[in-house]
Amino acid sequence: MLLASPRGYCAGVDRAVVAVEKALEHYGAPVYVRKQIVHNTHVVATLSARGAIFVDEVDEVPEGARVVFSAHGVSPAVRDAAQVRSLQTIDATCPLVTKVHKEAVRFASDDLDILLIGHTGHEEVEGTQGEAPSHVQVVDSPQAVDSVQVRDPDRVVWISQTTLSVDETMETVRLLRQRFPNLQDPPSDDICYATQNRQVAVKSMAARCDVVIVVGSANSSNSVRLVEVAREAGAGAAYRVDVAGEVDQAWLAGATTVGVTSGASVPDILVRDVLDLLATIGFGEVEEVRTATEDLMFSLPRELRADLRQAGEEDRRPRREGRRPLDVQPA
């Protein structure tokens, strides 16, 4: 087995999940969460069992109750709706998503047309678009470029969802620039470091793999992208599974090398389960393919941090990169 590294939890996911865990510990159940805190069914089920209640919209939360905004971010309209209901909010939006929101606000204040490269209907895209709905239009694929309409082709800027395929995003930008030669770039890359690192790790091992297995949920954009990246980078085949029980052993028929990775919202225990399963059918030797080392950690949301500090509690949490040692041989 080739085991990609980095994989699994990124700093934004770690922050969001720990925020819900700490809120449950400090305030007690129930704690409401708008949408899935992160896109992983195991994480949502685990937090639900501890007393988190997941809702689609804030109008489902009892007036005055406490609600956590997910890592994907929310629009100003959602914040206003929460305020109307006197909800106590904890904003677990990933700071890298917040950066994109601020870009949208700034570009809108300059009266630019903003082309948001991302998947229509994704929570992150809805939140970003909601910052400046009259200025933002979503471009959800390279094929959508021809239908883009702007007021002034010389006053256009692009931004992006943080969890996209780097290659597809750059192809979309290339096509947009053909139509709008003066297209402006965001001041820094919007696709998050974790998304890029996981894609680079998969690319580095894919050509050596007969099969790549990506652990991640179906609604996890970055997990789905990893499957696509593996195939495009030369893997014989690539599949996504939520849990080890979804691995079809027929996929492995005739395979001699299997690659394993996971999306940025996946706890490593789910990867271990897949490794254990593969070991039982003959893939016992594990080689780690590391292309980067991540040690970034974000502070907890300020609302929660203030209450913990007042109670004399601290933000104590292990770095998720510090995993239980595996029997691996560095590539």
C-alpha cells in the first residue's frame, strides 16, 4: 500500500469539529449546528450522539438557543436571521473561507464583476455569493465560461471555492482570460493549502497505483476531487468510500499496489480501518508517500474562546497530524 501524506483533517476542519466538542462540554447539550459542521457522515453521527443537533436553517433553532455555523461559512442573510431570533452564535467558518468572503466584499465595493469559480449549491459557494449577490456570478466548470456575461470586460475579477481541483480551476481561469484579457486575480490563492497538499500527494503516487481508494463522504468536494485527480494522474482506477465496509474487493482483483488517502474532513480512524481491511487481503506492507508536512492550527472561534477563558479553561487539543505510529517505510 502507498499511503498519501498529508491526508485527513486540515486545520479548518479540526477547528470546527473541536468547536462543537468544546461547546458541548462547556455549555452542555443540546448545541445546534447549521448544516453539517464538516462534510463527513462519521463526524456528524459522532457529534449527534454527543448532543449536537444539526439543522438546515436557523429558523429551526429555538429562539435564544446556541448555534454553531459550519466550517463552510454563511451569508450575511443567515447571520441576520440568527440575530432576529436572538441566537447565541459560534462562528466556526474556516479562516481561509472567511478570507474569500472578505475578498468578495472588497471587490464588490470597487464595483467589479466577481466570477466565483465553484460548485453551484455548495454551502461555501452560497455563503460567499451571499456577501455580494448583485456582483457575484458562479462559474461551475470550464464548460460554463462561454455563458458568462459581465457589465464591463475590463472590470472583472475571479475568486474561487477553497476545495476545488487546482488543475480544473486553472483551466477555468485560462478560458475566462481568453474571453476577458484584463481579468484580475485575487491577491492570493483561494484554494486552501490542505486541498492543494492532498492533491499533490495523490498525484505523486497515482501512476504507481493499480487502484487508489479515497476515504471521504459523497458531499465532500475535496474528497470527490481527489478521486478525479488520482484518475487524471495515472491511477489504474480510483474509488471513494465513506468507510472500510464500502470497499469492494472486486476492485482489487489483480492489483499489486493500492494507494490510500482521505479528504480534509476525514478523521484518521476511518483511514486506519481501510488499512486494516486491506492488510487482511494481502496488502500488509505500507509505504508512506509524503509531499508536505502540515503543522498549522487555527484558534477556536472567538465567541467560544472568550467563554472558555472566562471559565478558566484552555484550548487544549492534540495536533491531528500527530497520528498513532504506522508500520511505514518513507518513500
